[in-house]
Amino acid sequence: MNSPRADLAGAVLDDIDSRPGSATSLARTVLGAYVRDLGGWIAIADFSALLAGLGVPEQSARTAVTRLKGKGVLDAETRGGRSGYRITDAAEAMYTRGDPRIFGFRQMTDGEAWHLISFGIPESQRAARHQLRRRLSSIGCGTVSAGLWICPHYLAAEASSIVSALGLDEYVTSFRATELTVPGTPREAAAQWWDLPALAARHRAFLDHHRDVLTLDDLTDRAAFDRFVPLLDEWRVIPYLDPGLPDQMLPPDWPGLDSVRLFADAQRRCLEPSRRWVRACITGDSQRMLIR
């Protein structure tokens, strides 16, 4: 068997264990949504101040940075006599790959194709088999049986990159399917293949935590940053776990569409103003802006 590539094609670089709201998760969100907008580099003092404004203590920020360095997301780099952090090329590829899922949620239509992933991995490769299942689950694949997984065909490239990154190509066969014949109804099949109650709970929690952002009038640029970063931090996990199943496979009271609309509205209202505030902080009178 081929050994896993060092960069795992970006598949393992994606930190599926980051708990939304944690210092590490907030730092990843700020890097992806704001530091990339600045060109991919930020001074240590500015990064610490941005995180402090989100309620992250200094020690927690240092710990988060250490973890992100260890995961290959950040490198230390000095520019213009200032110590700072640079987003690595591998992390930039990860963020670029994630942007369409996070900022452009996609839902299947009834006529779209499926991607089926069949594998039989020997017991000697148990750890790799566990990683494969874990990673496929983290991008929204469902489990038809122990060795057969399913996802919308528009996720095929992501699934294939995980297989290749883990060095498991020789054990995996994939198919493109345009029709599925299942016992019972498509809705019943989806309930068996995906943990829809857990996913619905995530959608409802997101709605409960952030619904009020749409009722706030005349948000300042700073307020847009304060409100949007935690919202984005909680949201960015959901489009990975939710594959965007077609309506006929979802429960009648599915909350996903409401949370998709909430995020889209919040993005429209808050993303650019919040980026404008961060740019002003970093390029202008940063200390005055950051503490205001």
C-alpha cells in the first residue's frame, strides 16, 4: 500500500476536531475570512488584538497559534521588522477548497447523480480504514453499509482526494449512479444512511444562537465583525456535515433551509463591513480601532 502523502492532499489538514467557539476554531475562522483578505500575513500584535476583541485570552491565543503551527496552517514570518504569521500554501489551498462549501451551500436536485464509494480494507490497515470513514463522514458522506458510502456526485472530487491522501486507492472502487432503488422510501433510506437528527440539531442550534443578528439595525463595521465571526465559526462546520440532500429525502420539518437563508443574509450584511473594519485596523490607526 502507498503510504499517506505528507500533505495528505489537504484532506487531513482540515481540522474536523475544532470545536466552534474555541480559541483555535475562532483563530482559524479569522485567518480564513480576514487574514487572507489582507494578503495572508498578519503581525502577531494585530492577530492577538483581533482575537482579544472576540473574548479570547492572551494565553489561549498563544496556545491556538501553537496548535495551528503544528497542523501546518501557520508559519512564523517577519516582515518590515515586525514579527508575524503567514498562512501556509497548504492552508491557503484548504481555505480555497472550503470557500464554495461555506459561502455557497449547494443542495441536490432530484435529477443529479450520486457518488458511491466501495472499499474493502484489510485488518492490517485498520487505522487507515478508521481515518477514511472519519474523513468521509466529515465531508457529508452517508453510510449505506460498512464498506459502501454515498454522497452527492458534486462531492466526488473531495471524496477521491481523501482516498488518495490516505494512500488507499488500491482498496477503493467508486461509481457514478443516476438512479437509486431502495427498500421503502428515499426519505427512509436517508434516515438510515445519515444521522439526520444530529444534523437537524446543529441547524436548529445555529438558528437559536444567531437569529437575532437579522433584527439588528445600523450595525457598525466593528459590530459586524463582533457578530459575524462567531456566526461564521459555528456555521462553517455545517456545510461539510450536511451534503445538501434533495427535498424528497429530508423530513418535512427540516430546518436546514432556514439556517442556509440566515447565513446568506448575515453574510450579505456583515462580511464586507467586518472586513473593512479589519483592514482599517491593520492599515490605519489600529490600536484606536481595536479597542473601540
